[in-house]
Amino acid sequence: MKELEHILLLLYIKEDPNSENRDYMEDKGRVIENLNNDPNKILFCIFDGHGGVEVSKFLQENFHIYLKKKLPFKHIFEDITQTFKDLDESIKELKLPDVGSTGTIVYIERINGKKYLYCANVGDSRCVLVNRKGIMRMSHDDRVDDKKERDRVIRQGGVIFNGRIYGTLMLTRCFGDWSVKKYGAVVEPHIIKIELNEDDLYLLIASDGVWDVIRDEECRGFTEIY
């Protein structure tokens, strides 16, 4: 599936730390071509850790392994959601209650000549699809400042103060962070499916360090790279 190589942009940008600002990097990424030895399946992942690198590193090393256990998918939305939950339970066993990570994954498969893209995410690592006709955000920023997410946390009995869940976590969905899971943080991902076509140019998948300084619309300028 060589035509998807443009998605690789995220990994080569974000795994290179900016030594002028800090000498460590908690972002981790992974690309699995020929997922499960199938040339029609490919997986892209980015995980932005916080509180430490342990959770994002665990996800980098294990997400594709857990996902492959669900193949062939019977109910893909449910299978992806369960993969997120299974990984989070394994993260709990690491006994690092204050360490967590975002997770944004893109799974693409070709079936009978058609390409289908699934984007699933927790947290605020964003995925944007650049099309000849416009821009489409594929992920959802799961943060307390999003009204729907804030209302969900409160509706489920969560606690928000100082603009954070239990005063500590701005993300409303995440891997890990087990110390605040009982206060409204969840690992259930947002999932979207689309059929790709010839007007779709490329995806940009990156952590908030990128999206804090560029707007979705500015992604169209990256066409000059190619």
C-alpha cells in the first residue's frame, strides 16, 4: 500500500525531540505495514505520554500485538474499542497510577479494490485528512475544555476543578492515569470510518506539540513537500 507513505510524516517529525526546549521525548510512534502478514492492512500509531514515558512506550511496543488478536474483525468498532480497554487493563498492572498517554491510531485496509480508513483516538493527539477539496479532522480532542466531554465527565459522576479532572488531568480520555480514572477519565475511543478516494492526498497525525502551533487548515501547505 505504498500510496499511503505520506502518513509517515508524523513519526519522523515527532520522535525527534527539540533539544533546545528539553532533552527527553515522551511521544512514541509505530508503523506496521502488512499487519498480520497481510499487504492489504496497515497500521499507524502515535502515543503522547505524560508523567513519564512508560505508558507510551508500552503502547508503542504492544498496541499492534493486541489488535492482531482481534483479527479477523467481526465487529470492527467493538473490536478496536476492546483493544483499547484490554491495553489499559495491562497498563494498570504496571502500577504507575500517575503516568498516562494519548493514543491515536489509523488502520487502513483494502477490500475488493476499495480502501477504508478507521481512526480511533483518546486524548488530544490529532489526525487530519487533507483532501483536494478541503480538510477533515478525523480525531476528537478529548479535553476538559470541550463542553461535550466536560458534560460527560460530570454526568458520569466525575469531578472537575481548576480546569482539570480532579484538578490534575486536562485530558478526559486516555490510556493509564489510573489515579483519576474513578473521577471521570475513560479509555473508550472515538472512532470514525471513511472510504478513501483519489481526492484524498495525505494524513497528518501528530501530538499537541504540533497542533498548538498550526491550525488544521494550514496542513494544506504541506502539499509542497511532495
